[in-house]
Amino acid sequence: MKKLYLVAFCLFFSATTVAQDIEIPLFDDTKPNLGRDAKPLDSIVLTPSQLPAVRIPLDNTPEAEQPRTVSQSRPLPERKQGLKTPLRQTPIQVEPLKINADKNEEMAQALQEQINKTSAQKAKPTPKKEIRQEPPVSSENKTMTPKSLENLFGKTHDVRTFDIGGFALGMTPDEVSETAQDMGYRITKIERGIPLFRTSFYEQNCRDAKIHRPNEIKTCIINQALNDEVYYVSSMTLQKKATREYIQILFSSNATDNLSYKIFYENKGDNSLNFTRKNLAKKLRRKEAFWNLMFETYGLPDDSEKLIWGEPQKAYMQATMQGSNYNAYIVMEDKEIQDKDYFDAEDQSKDLVYKHPFTFAGEVEE
């Protein structure tokens, strides 16, 4: 209770304090030097109030009001009238250079020696150059024949003399069949064809004869080709299962005697071999055996980068090995037979007579 009375006594006699607002002026003057009422300063004080004042005067005159100083050029001195520059009547005399007489004589003697030397050289007759007479060029040597060019750049292999398993370029289907029996190959597929220019002609004839079913149109085309003797063997596929070898041979049309112009050879590797050391050694032996046999049989290639024998523009052979199984591929092609077959078939197509589709000008004689 004593503590309670003491606290009440302190609160009753304690004086209360009230906060008052203190006005602190922002500027010394009642009217600050701001806005439109501001007056330009004529100087700036750089030092604080404790130190002597250091003032820098300011030039407050605007640029437009500042007077411009114009550089005045000095007037030329006035020329007095009545005075004229006198004309020179006597020429200016130049004193001759004083040169040592001994030096003049040496220079004159050296100049005379040089003149005598040049005149002596002109007097000597110039020897005539001997003109070497070359032997007359015969008319035979003027033009370089392809054979002579081959001697310059080296001859390439004649791929037409090569054969792959006994099959060569320029063979007929009968010759291929006989060779296949002798070499142990089995004929698995034979395809026949008709020249492209005649196929459309035969089809149009069949449709004009009111034949519209696909099978009947195909039979009609073949019958017409057989009658014209243009139905030929276009492809033969051979197989030897024991060695996994496959050969496909393409033939030209009867216009070029139905000759073989392209041969594909394929020998597939064993795809059951994985990449163990033992199986990898088998794959490498297969690769080495293939290339050694190629080089021993046909010689080194003419193009070592692309592994090509012969001329790609005429007749060539190319060998490759692909895949992890080292599948071997050989392609041999004669482009001259293929080109000749196309142009011969085109010439024969000119004899074909198509039915005229337009009759607005009357009947046209076929």
C-alpha cells in the first residue's frame, strides 16, 4: 500500500510538458532568391564563413547583350599621288661564277672521252642474230588425237575386259544363263521390258480398242510388243547361297542387240558377329581378304580415293565395303551402251503413227 500511495503522489505533483512548434526558417531573408524574383549573383564565395571571403566575380550579361568585338583591319597606307615607279632601262648584270680553271679542263676532257666512246660504239656493225629454221610441221602433228593424249596422262584400265564371277559387260541374256550354270549361280528372277517410247503408243492403241481393265491393257501391250519384236529381257538376278553372293545384270533393248550394260555384285557379311575381340578379328580378316583379291585380280584403281577402275564417263568399275558387317559391293557399268540404246529407241519411235486428237479442221491424213 505504501508503494501505491507513493506512485499516486508522484503522478499528482508531476508537471506535464506540452510540445511546441518551432519555426525554423529555410532562408535568411523573408523573400528567397528564387524563381522570377531571383536576382543574378554578381560573385560567388568559395571559402566558409570562418575564413576570409574569396569572391569570384561573375559576368551575368547574356550572350545576346554582350558586345561583339569586331576586328578592325588596318587601312592600307595611302599612295601618294604623283609618284611613279621608275622603269628599269639597264639590264641586271650578273657576275660570272668563279670556277677553278683546272677543274674546267678536267671536266671538258672527261666529256670529250665520253663522246668519243659513244661514237666508236655506233660505228661498230651489230652482229645479226642467227635465225634457227625449225622443221616444217606436218599436218598430222597439228591436231592431237585422243590416243596421244592418253600417252600424256597415262592409260586407264579397260573395264570391258573385266568380269565379275564370269559375267562381263556386253553379254547377251543367253550367255549370262550359260555362265550362271557353269559358275554355280541360280537365276532367281527375270524381268522383261518394252522401250519407253513404245509403251505409251501401245497403251493408246489398246484404249482405242475399248480395253480399259488394267490386266487386259497390260496383256494387250505385251502382245503388240511381241508382234513388233521389241519385248526384251531387261534384268536378271542371280544368287549363290553357299557364299551369300548376289548378282543383278541390266540389259539394253533390242535396238542395241539386248546387251548387258550394268552389273551389280553384293556379298553380305555375317550379321551375327558382335564386337568381341574374336569376332572383330574375323571381320578384319574378311575386309583384308576382299581388298587383296580385288587388287590382285584387277590391279590398283585409277582413282585411289573413290576406288574406281576405268573412266566414269565411258566404262568403269567401283568397289566399296559398307556397314559393320563389311558388306562388299561392286558396280560395273558401260555408259556408252546405255546412251546408244536410248538414242536408237528414240529414232525408232519417230516411225510410230499416233491418232490425231483434233478434228476441228477436218480429217487429218495419218
